[in-house]
Amino acid sequence: MHAGLRGLAALIIVLPVVALTGCLWSAGNERPISLTVKDGEYLFHWCGKPTEEFQYLQVSYATYSPQREDALALRARGEFSLQTSDEFSLSDPPLGLAVEHESAIPIESSRVLIFLDIGRSETDLGGINATFRPEDAGALDGRWLYPSGAVHDSPCEMRGAL
């Protein structure tokens, strides 16, 4: 009888943990998109299914030296969607977008947050949102940073990738 109770107690503890673990990746910052540095510029790689049509893309960033300073790197409007394996950068955004503002994100900054927001408009950013925290951009050259903070040799090893 004691073995049965121990088994039941273990099941009561393990089941909620397993259920919660399965939901955590989608509830946090994990998205099927990654970031690397190529030719001195940040490059994004879409790993998900083809997306619906969007009309707005914004990339902003924050640096800390020692106070936080926020800046806009890219603002673009137009009709676009992302296809599996699409790559884009600030200087080469997805096809269909007209760039309204572009400025480089400093690669040499050791403390930077990069925010990617895609949606229907500047006020409706409910499409794709991801935050990246590159600790050392120079070390990313050829490696891929996921929104979760993991760094891999392949751009699409995260959950939810195709």
C-alpha cells in the first residue's frame, strides 16, 4: 500500500511539472527566429511556418553605458510575410517593405538588448515579437542566438522551428 501511495504522490508532483514545462517555451520569449552577425551587421533568420501578411516591422535596441539608452534601428512599412528560412537585416529588410528609418545597431556594445516587433501597424504589434541579448556580438559570427538566450551553430534548433 505504501508503494502505491508513493507512486501516486510522485505522479501528482511530476504531472504538473511536465505540463508546465511544455508550455513555458511559448509563454516566454522563445520564437522560431534567430540572430547572428554577418559582415559587421546583425542578421535575422526566420525558422517558423510561412506567416500571414504584415504591414509593419520595427527593430529597436537599448544600450547600457552605464544608463539605459533606447534607440530605433529600423522602421519599415508595406505588405510582407516571412517564409521559412527567410533572412533579413537592417540594410536588407523583407521584400515589400519601404524603409522609413534605418541606423546601425552598435556591434561593439557589450550590453545591448535588441527588440524585434512585427505587426499590422506601429500601434498593433501583435504579430512576432522577440528580444535578443547578445553578450558578445563578435562571438556570434557564424553562430546563432535564439530569443531564449541559447547559442547554436544552426539557426533553427529551437522548439517551434520547421
